[in-house]
Amino acid sequence: MFWKLYGIRIDEEDAGSSRKKESEIRVGTEYQCEVPDSIEDDVPDRPSSPDTLLWNPKALPEDIVDYYLRSVGCRDAVDEEKALWLLHRCEYNVDEAVRRHSFMPPISQNNSSWSECERSCFERGYRIYGKNFSSIQKMIRSKSAEDIIEYYYLWKNKRLKKSTMNGNSCVPKEKQ
């Protein structure tokens, strides 16, 4: 008799000793398993979530895409991603994409207004979850995690300035 541990065969008489033998490779029909014809019949139907193409980098030459991105004034990766998505939505018609882009508000304008309710939810979420911004975002569904992080830094700086102006320094005063 033997125990098989991690590919190592240990005979009963050697169980107390540290001597180990390598396991043997088992060959033969008695060691083969039977594989069913199709296991897909047993799998319940899953809802399919088709992928959505946001933009095709091969639809236009790179120099035309670069021209388009410069003409709409992309400042960072977020702007570029939204501009490329818009180009795809316009079926790679650069003139139409530039025209439509002019009607899109800048990103900073979308994030600047927080209602009193959203500010209150943020503060409550911060007390509950700390800096777990994805959990806070679940409380404030009207704002993205990016919006919440941006607001957090503005809110934090505002609180810090307010406490400094009120004479409440973060640095403890030395005892005299």
C-alpha cells in the first residue's frame, strides 16, 4: 500500500522515513476515462452579452485620425477616447464627427455641478466606506468613479483650508 502525495509515492514501510520514490506513469485502458460526446447539452443557456465596437483603428489611415484628433482639440486620453467613439458613431465621416464634437460640452463642465443631495451622499459614503470610491459611486449613480475622485480632492482641500482658517491645525500643539 502507498499514499500518493503531489506525485510522490510513499510506501507504507517508508512512511516514517524521509525516503520518497517518484510516482509511476500509469499506462493502459484501465487508467483511461470516458469523455461524453458533448458536455454542452448539460450547460444551461447563458445570456449572451455581445461585445460593442467603440472604434476601428483600421477604418481610416492614421494620418487622417491624427488630423481629426488635433482638429477637435483632444487634451488627454479621455478626450481622445470619446472623440474616437464619436468618429465611429459618425461612420468615420470626419467632417460630421467634427461638427457633432462641437456640440459636446467639455468634460469639466459635465462634472462641475454637484447637487446638495449628491454632496450629502458623498459625505455619508465617505464616512461609511472611506476612500473606497467604487462603493461610494454605487450610492451616487449619477456620477462616475472619476467624478467622485475628482470631487474628493476638491472637497478634501476645501475642508483643509477651512480648518486652517478656523485655527484648527492638523499638527498637534506642543505642551508648554
